[in-house]
Amino acid sequence: MKRAAFTVISICAITVATPGVAFADSPEPAPLGVCDGGWKTDIYAHSKKHLGKGPIYKDGPGGTMVLTRVKAGSVTTKITAGGGVSVSGIVAEAKAEVSRESVKEVSWETQHQYRRDISRNKYGNAQFGSWGHHVKWQKYYQLPNCKKTQISYGEADVANETVGFKYWETSS
């Protein structure tokens, strides 16, 4: 009797900690409210990425780089690999899981000033754009017993409301 009670307590503890995994291989249905089934999209990995738009400015060697005017422009969220998901769906997931500033598109005006000292004997490079994210996503159908089926994977570059210059130095 004690062994059976211990098993029930363990399953309940696992269910609270990882509801999607606890019953993935079990023939038993999940407890009510744990898995509701249906199509799901999930971001399982992300990294920061500058989504540059327009010309790359170069100056040097050494000295100071001063940019006083940038053309108006915009950057959009793009699905770069995979299919079967919408940009709106990826942005909604990114807002929930990565950054609340994730957007389908961000635009900027023509005036912006940027100043940067360039290391001696190096060339300074700069490009304007969105400080967004590169994400890896999966889309799947979740059964009521929490099993995943019809899984597809992909990647996307997600724009962010934060915009500015990315700066880097090169030897030539």
C-alpha cells in the first residue's frame, strides 16, 4: 500500500514540474487541465541578433567615425527556415518567451547621430538596424495525453522595437 501511494505522489510532483513530459510515453490520459491538445507553436532556443538594414559604413584606419544621417528604413520579422507557421504566430510566441518588444516590423526616421572612436590601425564598420533575435521554433499537434505529433521545425529572425547601430572593427 505504501508503494502505490508513493507512485501517485511522484507522478503528481512530475506533473507540476513538467506537465508536457510526464505523460508523453504513458498510455494513460493526462490529468484534466494539463494538456488541452491542439496545434502549438513553441520557441525552444534564441540568441540576440542585429538585423541590419541598408548600407554598411566604414571609416579608418583609426580616428573617429561620425555618422550624422541615416536613411529612413524598416526591418521585418522573417521566417528563415521551415514552414507552416505565420510571422504573427512567431512574433506572439517571441513576445511571450523572448522579449516583449518583439514586433512584426519596426521602422525609423531619417535623423540619427552616431560617434565612435576607432582603434589604431583598425577600420570601424557600422550598420543601422533592429536589435532583435534569431529563434528556433517547433510547431506540433498536441494530443490530450500530452504526446506531440506532426512536429515541424524552423528558424526565424524576429525584429525588436529597439533600433540602433551595430559597430565592429576589421583589419582592412
